[in-house]
Amino acid sequence: MAVLRSPNHSTNSSNLADLLERILDKGIVIAGDIKVKLVDIELLTIQIRLVICSVDKAKEMGMDWWANQPIIENKPKVNTEQQGLIERQAAQLAIMQDRLAAMETELKLTRQLPMGMRDAPQVPAIIPQALDAMGRPIIPPSAA
């Protein structure tokens, strides 16, 4: 005795996840044209091409336009002009820090002098460019 079964439809045997997996695995293309004409004069044409597939399938088909996009890759874009400006400002900052250190050293030496000699012209001025190997100002022997 034969058992009668109704034929299985694709909607009965697969759920939404299976359908989405098949579409992404194989890919689907939807194409269409919209034309607006007025008295046999074409005013507007819109061509729509839609490809739905997985990233792997898109790379396989050669559609990897996102691979060279800096925004998507999250890599900073190098601006040589801006980098040069940053380097110049860093060099200026280093010079100012050296000058500040020299002035602080000169101020300490001035404060160590007796009160009557602080305004005397024989207090040596430390030249900011005269630095030893450690980056400290060189004090002339007469001031020490």
C-alpha cells in the first residue's frame, strides 16, 4: 500500500536563514531601467543595478571597491604638508624649552647672589645656545 504525500514546496522545506544563505552564497542580481518620456522625448533615464552577495563572493567576482578606501580600512591618511608643519612646531617647541631651562638656571644663579649684587652689571648672562652634552646650560667659571 502506497502512502500518498503532498509535494514539498520550497517554502515548506527552507526557512529564512536557508534562503539568505543561498542568496549570499550564489549571489543575486536585480536590474532595472526607469525612463520618463514626454511626447517621445526622453527626459530622464535611471538605470538600477543591484547585486546581493557575500563579501567572499564579491571579491571572487572582482567587486572589492571597499579594499582601497581609507575610511573603510580605518588607516589614517598621511598628509605630508600637515606632517611637515607638526615637525616644524616640534622643533620650535624644543628650542623654547631649551631657552626656558637657560632662563631658569640664570634666575637661580641670580637669587644665590647677595641682595646688593643682584642688579650689578657683572652678573653673567647665560647664552641659551651654550649647552653641554646633557643639554644643561654651560656656566662660565667667573659666575660659579
